Amino acid sequence: MTERADRAPAAPPGDGALDGLHVQTRAIRAGRDDNQNALAPILWATSTFTADTVSEAHDMAVDTHSSRFYTRYGNPTVKAFEDAVADLEGTESARAFASGMGALSAIVLGLCSSGDHIVAQRQLYAGTQLLLQTACPRFGIDVTFVDGTEPGAFTGAVLPGRTVLVIAETPANPKLAVADLAEVGAIAGPMTVVDSTFATPLGQRPADYGVDLVVHSATKAIAGHNDATIGVVAGSEELLAWLWNYAVLHGAVASPFDALNALRGIRTLAVRLRQQTETAAALAEALEGQPTVESVHYPGLASHPQHELAARQMDLAGGLVTFDLADGYEAGRAFVEEVRVVRLATSLGGPESIVTHPASTTHVSLLPEELEAACIGQGTVRFSAGLEHTDDVVADVTGALDRVAGIVAARSRADRECRE
């Protein structure tokens, strides 16, 4: 996987001054149309704006691009972030939300009605899965889950005239399964959606493959400092105008403060992602040689089932590695509690390397059979690379693994003694 210069995005919002620049440069320059001569983003910490006339207020109230009427409708700081994401994704527009789930639920509930049908892959973030499994049936929206790694699975599940959305997540949370963006983008009829949170716009650009909407939990790597909670959807002007109408009613809008932090995060995304990818790749290789590790999942590894596909559609393999420990829950618990440089936390993409035990945190709401269907075991661990020195991180993880076997054995002996 290499960074490719041949993916020049479509003309961005604004005056076209960024045309032809590499995406890393665009990340520095984008989202500045309303910045005047300030280098740092301007924080518009206001909920409402004045108007000089009734006519002016009316025009702002019905304008999907208004950023100076009422912050639930739009805000200049939020719009700067939206413009930057649209530029990086190569789309016409973007809309920010209060979280990644706010963005995804706006897509589902804003575009689907009772009697409609959704096709979604089985490998998903648990929050997305629960939204589709629990909320959608309440509104009369049917959902079919498919294996997103199986060629033709998405297309084969589409019901002509009924399917409104096809939803993919790639790389998928937490086992990093990779879906074929070209296949998803080529589906005719329903609108196509890709959750590209793990990849970021610098890792892949689904819109280049014909995907209609790209969604991010920008809380993660885009904002990148664990100090913002924000989601975003990028796509065409037409679809984003439709979503704007729903978003105003839905109310899960992005805070100007979070948009400011997320826009700041975009400025350093390229250098952060390169370092995180370097650490993740080194760790993935080291883990493959560990006797207590059953399997390692990383798109950059030749052993990954979709490695060739990932190499074709991803510029960087990213900073996430997932691995399965041989001794199940006790090993997973011992490992995440034993690391010292790496921290135990439920997020990803920040400056700190962190580990998560999905079965007890991010996917704890899934039933045992649902965890099994998603290939999430009790010993599954998800690792997010931070910005520490690669050698320190690898040494910490492998050292913790060396200690895990002894910890599990000691706990097992204690349990036997208690039973006796």
C-alpha cells in the first residue's frame, strides 16, 4: 500500500485554488473560505445570528448552506469543517453531526421510510448493527445482513424497487474485514453508503468508486486528539440537501467547539496516519510470531484475506490491528490490563496507543451468536496505534503477551483451589 498521487480529487467547494494539489496539502489548506486572514480556525461560539430584515431571515431559514441563521441549521465553524471533509473526500458537500452514530442514524432515518429495505454487511460496529436490528424494525424498515467480504453479496441481496440503502463498513470494526468499494459503488438503484472511519479520507476515498455517501465517526482519527465528539457525512449536493432537512429536525448537530477541534485534527492527519500506520504494521508483523496469538488481522499483512483488495483501494493500511489470543477471555482481560505504555480505552485514532477488548466494551451489547457471526471472540483485542515510538509500543505489547500466559495459569490455579 502506497500513497498515490494520481487520486486528485474533484474540484472542491470554493474557488478551485486547491485543484491538483496532493491530498496531504489539501488537508492543510481546506476549510478556510471564511477564515479571513486568520491561520487558525475561528470559533463562532454562538447559537444564533441577527438579521437586518425579515426577508434576509427568511432566506437564511430555507437555505441549506446558511451558516449564520441558527446553529442547529449551520454555523461558520462547523461549515469550515464540513468544507474540509468534502474537499478531502472529493465530494460536493458534507454535513456534520454530533457523533458518528448521529451521522449514520440521520442517513438511515432521513432517507428510509416504512416498507423500505436496507442491505448491510454483517461485519459492523455494534452501534450500527443495533440501529439496524432494533430501531429499523420499529419503523417498518427491513434489513438484510450479508457477508461484506463475499463477492456479489451486496448486489445479490438488493430487492429492486424496495432497497433504498446499501451500507458497507471498510475496514470493518473490529476485525478489519475489507469490502470491495468498486463493487459497492457499481450497485444500481439504491443509494450506497460506506463507513470509512477506520481508513480516513487519506487512507481511501469511496466516492472515487461511485459510492454515494461516505460517513465518518470523526471523533476518531480525523479529529485525532480524543477531545471532540463529532460525525460527518460527505456526498452530493442533492443528497446532502435532503439530509440537511432531516438534520434540522433530528437535532443531532455538531458543536462549534468540536468542529473547531476536528478541523485542527485534519491539519495533522497526514503525518499522524503515516506514523500510526508504521507502528501498526510493525506490531502486526511482530504479533504473527507470538505463540499466544492465534490470528492477526491487518490489511497490510500478506496473510490478511483481503490483502490484495486492500492494496488496490487503500493508500495506507491504517493504524488499527486486531488479534485473537489463544486462551480466550482470561487472556484478553489479562493482556489489556497488563500493557503499560499502551492504555486501555474505548476509542481509536488518537495520539495515545490504546487497546480495547471488544467482547466486553464496543460489542458488549451483541448476543453470543452475534459475536460469533462477526468472528469476535472472547480473546479478541483491538489495538489502535498512537504516536509513541514504534519500538516502545512493540516492546510493551510483546512484553505484556509474555506475561499473560503466567497470569492466566495463576488465575486458573486459584479458581481450581477455590472450587476444591
